[in-house]
Amino acid sequence: MKEFKNKGDKSTKEGFGEGVVVIGEMNPNVIGLGADITASVGMNLFAEKFPERFFSLGIAEQNCIGVAAGLALSEKTPVFSTYGVFAALRTTDQLRISVCYNNLHVIIGGAHAGISVGPDGATHQALEDIAVMRVLPNMTVLSPCDATQTKLAVIAALEQVKGPVYIRFGRAPVPDFTFPEMEFKVGKSQLLCNGNDLTIIATGHLVWDALQAAYTLNEQGIKARVINMHTIKPIDEQAIIKASEQTGAIITAEEHQIYGGLGGAVAEVVAKNIPVPMEFIGMDDSFGESGKPEELLNKYKMTSEYIIEKAKKIIKRKLTI
Amino acid sequence: MILKKITSTEQLRRISKEIRKSVLISLAEAGSGHTGGSFGLADIFTTLYFNILNHDPDNPDWEDRDRLILSIGHVAPVHYASLAIAGYFPKEELLTLRKLGSRLQGHPGREHGLPGLELSAGSLGQGLSVAVGMALAGKMDNKKWRVYSIHGDGELQEGSIWEAAMSASNFKLNNLTSIIDRNDLQIDGKTSDVMQLEPLADKWKSFGWNVLECNGHDHSDIIEKINQAKKVKGKPTVIIAKTIMGKGVKSIEDNHLWHGKAPSKEQLKDFLIQLEND
């Protein structure tokens, strides 16, 4: 089995920031918008490089979304980045009507995604953003797994998406293990590890943990398939149906509420097409709290150890059907 | 072809009457919709579409057109009637308002393909931000086109309006003119009873705007104030237009109960007669 190696820890936020600079270079109509937290949401590089194309709108996220809509209606491609909690929840109505109903090409960055935000605590840990974003018609939802892929996701958001697109990324340095040569195709998941005993469908930071779980399981004779679901919407139905057919058991893993997130999205496809046992790794309908990222991931059972535990459980369930 | 500007107030008044008539007929046919605000804004829409805006009904996406953002989507009937009379689509289509499959949605929805709509809108408090984004884009590219936005007075109770207001003056958007339909009414009653807006002009001034007031039923006053706004440097202009909800049909004027109501088929005849005699 070919194993992915950590090239060094790097936050997905950094990948986002680098990606925004790249698309700024690619297209002079890319405009950056900020709501005061420029550096902590990865927009500082763009703001420094293209000061004439970066607008600080102050702590006023609802206005940011509306201004982005106005720019998009005037041949610009705005990139607005803020914390995921605000992007998805403070501005939901503006997103729904001004951006999504008008189907405008607005790129929205959602920083501080997941429990691994750490000590800032529950208010700043975006754990509902996937659910909110994916329910909005016309919205594309991207959740890349590491810094390298987040950069590619930003480029894909410019080149491959015509309407509104949300890119979710985290704060903590996490293993950077994918390669720029690995094509990022919106809506097409990546098979990172093949196996037929069960499938782990993961998104964001937990893709790395899913891989670690698969490598350990492999040593124990259990062949787990690992799918990187970097696009939550439109979701790669074919890959999910194939996983159901070929492996008969699916675990989802995400730093997000299980309700409405990746788990919910995958379950919808599974139930509609070929029902198989499922297990879910993610927040179980609660708020987070302060702590170090690794402490929180452990407390809320979002590590490779818990994925392994679920894997053994689901294989038993599969055999009793 | 760019629509020729009409300067005769007599002629503008006739168009306003035609717009109001079309609004009444389309609302009666629809059986629901917002009569009061549509009537109150008919003179302002007439002035914008037939005197102020540079626009081309044959080429709705003409890149140098002035942009009109309707923030209060519920007065769509007056917007639709103005567009139809200006030549964007056949007037007969006004009879499809609010019906299944129509391009004339209850609140404007661009995805249904009606030409001339700049924005799908209906949730109050959003349009000013969009207008700011457009004006900012125009400034960046040194465009001559201007952005106009239309707001209700009740809508100003939305906090997002003031976020947008702050940003418009921050960016010195003198290519933006916002018009407030100041009829002092909202669904629950008088705005002054529901939530006090006064001193309204002072609020806008303190947010860094140039503030003008006009009689929203006097075409020449509206034209004069909008043309004044064009000359202002370094700040956006808001025009507080004093209007009467339901203006043109005496029996429904200044009555908040007509905010979200359409005339019945029986009332239609009576209202058309009242309109004719107005």
C-alpha cells in the first residue's frame, strides 16, 4: 500500500491565503473583501500584494456579502473571507437572497472550521457551516484536506465554478500530505487508499486521520477504502454508490456536526441508492469548548483511534445483516 | 436604442397614470400583491425610467447603463409595469404576475428571465449593500454609469442598511443615489409608532451622506433633486422622498392595510375610475 507522508505541518488557512494570491494574479477582476480579521482568515497576502483590489469593510459581515453580490453583478469576482461561524450564520439571509438566488460567482472563505480551532472555544468553532451552506440552492461547498489542496481548491473555485462557492479551512497546523499534481476537480472525490472491507469517507483535516486509521487497520488485516470528499456539494454520488456496493459499510469523518454535514450528505445518497450500515465521526449535537486542538479532537472522538473503533464495530454490523 | 428622455411633466404624469393603471390590473388579476407601496412609488419609477436612467430596453445588459436596485422587492408590480411600458417586454405579460411559470415573480427573481431586472430581492435591508458593491465596481473602473437604489422607510429599521450606509460614505461613492420611500407606514401601522426613524435626515447626515428631500409625487422636484445629487463630490446622496402610500386612488391613500393587499375584481372598476379622476 502506498502511504501518504506528512511533508510538514501547515494550516489550511495558509493554503487558502496562497490560493487567493494565485487567483489574484490569474484574473485582474478578483477583488478581496475583509471584515477586520484579515490575517487570521488568510487574506493578508492578497491585501499586501493587491492593495488597490482589497477593501476592508469593517466588522459588518452582512454588508460584506451584499457588497460581494454587487461586485459580482458588475463583472468582478469577489473573495470574502471571515470565520466560518459568521460566513455561514451571521450572513445566511444575505447569502440566500443576494448571492444564491441571484446565482453569483462569489468566493467565500470560511476560516476556523472545526473543533481544532482550539482555545477560542465554542463561539468561534465552525461546526454547522457545512450544513447551512449545503442547503442553499446554487451553492458549491468545498472542504479540502490540507494546505496544498486548499490552494488548489481556491483556484478551482475561480476556474470551475460559475456560482457561489464556499471554501472551508482550519486554523491549526495539520499534516500537509497531498501534491499539487493531484488534480482538484470540483464534485469528484479522491480515492486515497483502496480496500473492500469498509469505506471511510472523510473531509477536511480528518482525511489524514482516516488514512492513519486505514494504515493501522491494514496491519490487522482489515482493508479500508479511504475517500477524500473534498467537495460536499455537489457530492460525488458515484463514488459513494460504488463504495456501498463494493465495501458494504461506510464511516464518515468530519470536524463538523454529524447532523447536516458530510455524514448527512453521504447518508442521503446511501439511503437513496444502496443502503448499507453507516457510522459517523463528528460532533454529536453539542457545542465545543476551549482546549488544545488535540485535546478537543480526542474528547469529541475525532481521531484515528475512534475511526478504528468504528471500523471494527461496522464490520460486525455488516456481518450480521 | 437608448430610451429617449421625456422632460415634459405633463407627459410624465400621463405615464405615471398608465403605470398605476397597469399595476391595478395586474394585481387584480393576480389576486394578491402589494398595492400601497407600488402606487406610492409610481411617480418615482416614472421619473427614473423615463427621464433619469440611461438605459436601453432592447439591450437590457448594455454595459454602460445606469443600474437601478430595487431593495424592497415587494413593490415589484410598479417595477414590472415601468419596465413593460418602457418596452422591455410586452405589456400583456403583466397579467401573468404571481402565476405559475411567470417571469413576473411575486418578488423579483432574475432566474425566471425577465429582462431589465438588476437584482433578485425581497428580504429587506439587503439592496443597499448590493448597490454599494456596484458603485464600488464602477468607481474602480472609472465608469460613468450611476447606481440608484430604492428603499422603504420601514426597511431602514434593518441594521444591515446602516452597515451599508457606513461603507458607502467610507468609499466616497458619489456615483450612488439612494431614494427612500418615506410614507411613514409599514405593515403594522405608522413607522413612528412601530419604531421611530426620526430624525431621519440627521441619521443619514451623521453617516456621511449628502441628504436631500423631495416631494415623491412631483416629477420636476424628483428630477431636480436627482440631478443635484449627480453634481455632489466625495459622498453618496440619499433623497428622502415624501410619498403617500396608495397615492392615486383616494379610498386607499395613506392606509397601511393596503400595504400587502390587491384589489378584488369588483374594487378594480371603482379604483380605475378614482384613478382616472385623480
